[in-house]
Amino acid sequence: MHPKSFQVLVQSPDQQVYPKSVTGDQTLSDLKFSLFPNSQHLLPSSFYFTLNGKPLPDNTVFSTSRIAPLSTLVLQSRLRGGGGDGGATGAESRDCYLKMYAEKKPDKVDPNEQRLSKWQNCALSNEPLREPCVIDKLGNIFNKVSLVEALLGKKLPKEFGYIKGLKDMITVKLSSINGEDDGAKFQCPIAGLEFNGKYKFFALRNCGHVLSAKALKEVKSSACLVCHEEFDEVDKIVINGNEEEVAVLREKMEEEKAKVREKKTKKVKNSEAVNGLGLEVSKLSGTKHGIMGVEKASAKVDRNGKVANGNKSVNGGAAAAKRFKATDIAPANATEVYASIFTSSRKSDFKETYSCRSLPLGRN
């Protein structure tokens, strides 16, 4: 959500940057006219804006666009052809000119701005990178807040559909350049190379530090050069890699998912095998209760896969559990008095009342 009014940065063709206040209902055309209020020799239609190397139409509304506050809009001049070159003979039909200008050719994208946008902005929200930052298992870098909000709101694009939760994110630690403002530029903390796409960078999965490939190559070590934590070669994830590097990372990601599915399948099969025997683990088992698994101890499996319970043998794992009796755990010298504490010593034909055992029905 854009605020009602916010500031954007406008970079003029002479590389000067000016802050401008805009509102959500304004368009880029309104912004251009505000830059040339009294100019007669410069027409607003002769210029257009680009954001991260991509041209923007003049009817773009700030409230519905992806232009974030403090974004840098670059003002570019349109190159138009002039007359008097001897190309017109007067024999051409007017229709050919109409067809020529009916279809507008798209403005060329500046590759340098596009590269900087990929390395200095969030891959999801296109906002400048601000800590905390995370990467996925394919090396794309995001602002963690933007990615989590998209996951919670179920607004994640299909291209990032493999990100299901926090387990698919790796928190990274970027080293900012001294003297730069918040969310501006980052560098390698060892080699000092700028994080701008001209150099290859790796993120270490175990500690999250981001280092340049040059630093890892010159200082050959199996530990992080910043925190000295050990890492393996598979823990290195290339950031914003090319198509071949992304294909390798995608293959590793699929292998990890296959291993997780295999572990879950084995766990389910093991539980089904145990349940198929019909063995019921007693709740009273253990030294705490003094009973070592009454049901489990009474169930025995013969060679033919039958479960024997006492003198009975049952197929298919449907063994009946042995009924608990107090005399089974009675001391060696105990008498019937000990058993009568827990159960009745002899059966009676009389029904007892709920209030007293000494006043059975039929005796009063």
C-alpha cells in the first residue's frame, strides 16, 4: 500500500538527482509537466521515465504501480528523426507513413540498469534490499519481510511456487559499504568488491555470510572467512547465477525433496508393519509402575507369523490382550487377603448398593 503522499528521486539526463513529492492519484505525465513548468523549447512529450532499466508509460498511476517510495526514476529523452535528409520524394502514399507510426516500437532497456536492479533490489517487490535479507535455494535474493508477507497472503507468483515456508529460505548477512545510506549498496567484506552483478558472489548456507568468489578462491579455506565456521562445498549457493548454475541448484533442490519424501515413506511403512502384528504396547509398562508391559509380555509371535496369547493362537494380528489380575504381581508370601484389596475374593449372588458393600439387596 502506497501512502497518500511520498517522495521519489528523479534523475535528469545530466545525471543530477532531484527529490520530488507525489501523491497516489498522480501519473508520470503529471510528474513530467511539473519538471517543465515554464519551459518552451523543452516539451514533456520528448521525455519518458525508466525504472530499473524498464520504460514506463506516461499514464502510469503511482497508487497502482510498483513504484516504491524513494525509487529512482530516470528521465530519458526520446530520439526522433528530423527532415531534410532527401529521403522523401513525394511519390509515397500517405498510408505508409500512417502505418509506420501506428505501431510504436518499445524503448530499449538499459542492460546496466537491469543488472543493477537484479542485484540491489528485492526479486519479489523490486524494492531496495534492506536487512533482514534471505535467498532461496536457487540463489534469488529477497527482502525477508516482503517474502513472508507474500507467503501469508498467498500472493507468491508461480515462478517462486517452490517456496513453501521458512525452511525454503536462507537468511544471509550482507556487508554494507561504509558511508552509504540504508538499503543502498553492499560489498564483499574480504575483497571489497561491490555487490553489483559484475562479480560472482556466494552465500554460505551454514552461517549466511555473503562472500565474493574471488575471496574464496584466493584464500583457500574450509571455514568462513568472517566467522570461521566450517562449511562444505555443497553449502555454497551462487547468488543470481546464470542458467547453467541455476539448473545445478534446481537439481540439488529436487534431490533434497526426494530424500525427504523417501524418509516419510519409510516411516509410514514401518508404522504399518508394527500395527500389522497387532502388538499393543501397555500403558503400564516401565519401571515407574512396576509392570513390564503386561500386554506386550503376554503376546508372543511364532515362526508362522501367528500371535499367541496364553494358550490361544490368533492369525492376522488380532491377539486379545491378557486381562490384568492383582494376583499376577502379588508378592511371594501374599494370601487371598492381598488379592481382596483389589478384587472380590469370591463371587456373590447378591447385588451391592452404591452406598455400602455390607448391605447387599435382599438382606435387609
